[in-house]
Amino acid sequence: MRSLTYSRQLARQAVLLLTVTYLTGCASPAPVTPTTRCAQVNYPVYDPAEPVNRGVFAFNRVVDNYALAPVARGYRYLPDFFQQGVHNFASNFSEPKVFINDLLQGNPRRSVNTLGRFAVNTTVGVVGLFDVSDRLGIPRHTADFGQTFGVWGMGNGPIVELPLLGTSNSRDAAGKVLSFLVAPLGDSDTVQTLGTISLVGGTIDTRASLLPLTDSLQKLPDYYSALRNVVAENRATFVREGKEGATSPGLNSCANSASDDF
């Protein structure tokens, strides 16, 4: 009976993940413009299943246009302090997975940075609603399993357009699956509730931050290839940051340097 209950909980979480996380695959530390070029970043695009990917992309676009994007646009009209609180909470809840990836990447400086941020913001920052760490001079960086695989030397692999999860490559898609299975904070009812709030709120907050980028890309002749190439470029920059061990990606990331263009 306990096994059946756990299976049902896992199934519900899977459905929720697929329902609310479209386009988070193209979300990374900062959006970039289609014309941005990073001289030292190689981002080859290998898309052998492009016809199939375009079909899935068309479905994803309908879901986004009629569901997620309208919610994200409405979210942007909420008070700034509310949006910032949602962003801070979701970012803080993801810190344990960032910490795990920092360790897997063999970067003690980044792992200590992440652990310190999580401890301070969870306590003094009221479960992460307030980003106290930034004021203390402890900058935030992000890391995920796709980045870790890249730091280990794993290639991008072919482009994969995932239903409801957006544009990715095979390496990062595997990282998403692994991230879904890893639960560093346990699986208690409280953690599951907080995780659901973080997932929903973080997804809407991320989609809202990407609206200027996607609105610009949709004006181009081929939205699919434009978004695919931007995602590939941004992920290549993200992997490079992991290899460099940057604790302040905004200081040396060409992705971040372009974020003000939108």
C-alpha cells in the first residue's frame, strides 16, 4: 500500500512537472540575443531530427501561447516586491541541487558559496523570500546536471525538442531527468509542498523574464531555428562558466552582457 501511494505521488509530480515547465529548458542564468557572439564559446548545433522537432515545437508553441505566456504576462503586472519574493524563494529552493553539482564539478569554492547562501537565506531570509546573501557580498551562481556533464567533457549530442519541456540537447535532457529524480531535501509532505510552490512560481517567474527574448525571436523569419540557436549558445556559455568555476557569472558571461538588450 505504501509503495502504491508513493507511486501515485511520483506520478502526480511527473504530470505537474510536464504541465508547468515548458520553456524552462531554454532558461539559464541570463538570456542572450540572437546576434550575440562569444568568441571563445563553441556551440555546434546538430539537429538530425529537425522535422520531428519542429512538429513538437509547434505543439509546444500552442501550449505556450495559450497557457503559460499569458499567465507570465499577467504575473509581470504584480507588485515588484511580490515578483522578487517569488524569484528569491524559487532560487533558494534550488540551491541544494546547485550545491550537489558544484561538488560533482570538483569546485569547493563554488560549493561553499552555495552552501553559505542557502544557510543565510533560509534562516535570516525567511525560507529564501529575501536574498540576504547578495547584500553580504555572496553572489549567486547556478549549476545543473547538464552543466556538470559538460564540465566532465560530455558533448552536446543532437537537439531534442521535448513535449512541454522545450528545446534542449540530449546531454541537457538527461540532466533534466536526473534533476527530477534527485531530492536532496527529502520527500516529506512539507518539502513536497514547498517544492510544488517553487516549481510553479519559479516556472512562471522564469517565463516572465524570458518574454522579451521570445517576443523578439518570434519576429524573426524562423522562430524555431532562432530559439534553438540561442539556447545552444547560452548553454555553451553556461558550461564554460562551470569549467571556469565562476562564482559571479554576470561578471564574465557574454550571455549576461546581452541581457539588457531586451
